[in-house]
Amino acid sequence: MLDQIKGLHHVTSMAKDARLNNAFFTRTLGLRRVKKTVNFDAPDVYHLYYADEFGTPGTVMTYFPFPDIGRGRPGAGEVGTTVFSVPEGALRYWRERLAKEGVGGLAETESFGEKRLSFLGPDGDGFALVEARDDDRAPWVRGGVPDDEAIRGFHSVSMRLRDAGRTAELLKFMGYQEVDQSNGVRRFAVPGGNGADFVDIETLPGAPPAAPGAGSVHHVAFAVENRERQLEVRKALIDTGYHVTPVIDRDYFWAIYFRTPGGVLFEIATNEPGFDRDEDTAHLGEALKLPVQHAHLRPYLEAHLQPLGD
């Protein structure tokens, strides 16, 4: 069993409209945009990052807004719900705020002894807020949401799978422990994590396969401290039979990827070097930053990428 993984690092999803996506996360949810860059493989598409003040691993929601993409179809083999942590007592504030903003899919429930508010993103993305008792992570306080109500970071992700068995064994190999079950959902937690410590699995044997598109999670990334720990994880996964990519430099972290037995794409990302490697912390996410291989495209990209309206 591995001990290098310290919770979630980031979740990356797909969207259709960059401006609408930016407004939803920075204004409606009150997160900070910590990086405005482009997709490494499709540089005419943004890669937008939203997080706390510093882009701390475990708080980072990222998006590829493809202008011509169709809506995703929910199903098995994907992350169905991305869950954020808020303080106890905050859900009343959030229900009123989201309703006022016209956010759809609002529903209050309770699961694993936690109060939860589910809602939909602009592309039908599945989200929830959970009241977490002991989350002392500092929120971004300049996003228009009061300190005592603001999002702290990720709480968990919930995967929809036809068969949970092999993915459950993978999570245990990655250092997670099965800690609870509720209404057929199995909860896994990583000890000594970064606050974004849970992964839930919902088993849906008869569900159709998910079709990726706007509103779909592209991949979920798990955090390791540095490149040395990442290489240890990579070797262990390969020795166990997984096909893992070489280490890829993503400018703000190093990444490796592999496909899980249930079909979800996992990434292992380093906490280093961080989002302040090319911008002062006070100005994160303001300027368009380009990977070195795409720097020559700046005049074209600045003229053709959709203005974000901020």
C-alpha cells in the first residue's frame, strides 16, 4: 500500500463557454481564478484554474472550455459529482445565494451524517456543498462570499461505476481506507490528507456508459509532495500492471496519468512548483500565461480567445 498520496490535487472538467464558466466560479461560487493559460494539446482552448488564494492542492477546479463541444451524457465510468467543503451552518446562505443566481438542480440532503446541497453548473455539471465540521483551510475572501460561509476547497469526488470492486482495490493500494457506507455508496478516505480527503463510489450496474462533453469531468488528480514521491507512485502502479504515462511537465505541477478499471482517468500531480512560479501571488490568474512551446502563438491567441469579461 502506498503512503505518498495526500488527497485530491485538482479536478479538471470540460465546458462550452469560457466567459460563462469564469463568471460562475469567480462570482457565483466566489473562488479565485489563479491561472489563465491554454490547453497543452489544443492551445486555441483555454485552461482556466479556480481555487483558494494560492492555488493550494486540494482546492483547484480547472476547466477546458471547448466552444464547439456538445453536452456530456451522465452515466457510468465517470466522476459524477465534485463536492466542495463549507463551514457548518453555511448551507442556508448558499441555497439562497444559488437560488438568487438562478442555479439549477438545488436539493438538500444528508449523507454520511453530513448536510449536503447539490446543484448544477452551467453545463449541467454535478456539484455539491457539504458542511464539514473540522475544515480549517483558509478560504479566498475577496470573491464576494463572507469568510464564515466561503468554500474551503474540495471535500470529495463521487464516481459512478458499474462495478466498484477493482477500483476500490486500486484506491486501497493508493493508500485510501474504506471508512463508511451510506445508501449503497462506499466512502474511502486517505489518512493524513490535505483536507480534500474523500472519494466516494456509487455502484450502478445497469447504467449506460457516460459520454464525455461539456459538464463532464475529464480527470481527477491526486496530490503528492514532489517529483520523487511521484516517481515512487509511478513505479508501484506500473509494477502492479497499470499503464502509466511518462512524467509530463504541466508548468505548475508535474503529472502522470492512468486509466482506472472503472474507466475514470486518474492523474498523480505534484504540489511543486505551484501557481506562483510565473506570477506574483497578488496577481495570480490575471495575465494570459502560455506554455513555452506555444509562446509563438500569443498574437493569434490574444486576438481569438474569448474575452472572459473580468
